[in-house]
Amino acid sequence: MKKITLLTFLISIGLVFTAHALPLWEHSEIEYNDVTFTVNDRSNTQDTKNDSYYGYTGTDYSGYYLGTVEGNTEHFMEAAISYYLNVTGFPFGDIDIFKVETTSTEAGSGKDDALGVSWRDTLFTGTWTWDAEGFGLGFYAVKGANEFSLYFVDPAQSDGEWTTRHLLTTGGKQPDISHFAAAPTAIPVPEPGILILLGAGLLGLAAYSRVKINSKS
């Protein structure tokens, strides 16, 4: 499996948007980090717009659909994610992208390190998992035909669903998946103060339960 380096590292789970932030597809053609790419909005009535994340949600995929980028994930995924994080004010650093290619025309699965991907026999839908302590899936891309659809998962998750519904072939049909690429993100550790409050709450609940039991004796 191929792994490429992405200069993007998410250090929190909240989005801080700047006033000039716009959905990726509102720009159509984007030039960022010396890379020029075209973005399309392939949403339909199955999607619900989410203004907070400048994307869409749906029942057949996890996270927020951000747009469909023309070209290969290896060349454009880094630029698309970095641009999205830049216009939304999200800080970034270094991270890896993991990739699983489909290996058959039937139902199957593949793995790249902590990333696991499965696909159903139609090759239109499937599931993904991310199994690494302290990390979850932050961004993922579904590649088919000559484009890929990009999604943001916030807060990061360890498993989810994917679809090729936001992709089109040159003939205007929904394509099979050719590969799945993902960028994991660190899951923030709760602040010590939060842990103390949580512990106090659990102790209080235990004490309350004992009082109720004793009062019934």
C-alpha cells in the first residue's frame, strides 16, 4: 500500500472559521501551494447542508462531504485538505496519508497499517476502520474514475461508512471505488480539571446510591 506525507496535522477537534471561509466548491478552481485543482459540488437531495462545516451530511457516509476534486488523490488531496484548513483557521503540521486499493471486482477488504477498508459487491459502498491508540480518522477521500470526493470527520472516529455517490464517470454514471485514502488526527486528551470533575461526579453518584440503599433497609 502506498503512503504519502501530508503537511497537515489537526491539533484540536473544534473548527475556528474565519470570515472569508467558503465551501471548497464555491471557488471552483483553486490554486494553493503551487497546485491548481478543480472542485465540484456533487450533493443532491440525500444530503443536508451544514453551514458550520461548509459541507454536507448524509446517512450513507460518515463525516462532512466537502466537495469532489478532479484528478488523483496523490497529487491533489494534500492541497485540498491544507486549503480547507487554511481558510477555516485550523492549524496544521505533519501527518501521513494512508491508502488502500480495491483488489477485486467483488466484495472484499484491504489494510494499510492501522487503516482498514471493506467494500460491498457493488463497489459503491463500504466501511472503514482506524485502529491506532490516541488517533482517529480526520479526513478521508473516496477515489473513483478520474476524481475523488473529500470528507472531514469531526470529532475524529475509529470507524465509519463511505460511498462513491459523490463521484461521476465521464459518461455520467456512479463509478466503482478504485482506492480509499485517509488522514488520521490526534484525539485530544481531556484536561486534568475535567478528569477531576468527572471523578468527583462518579464518587458523588456512588455515595448517593449507598444512601438510597441504606434508607430502604
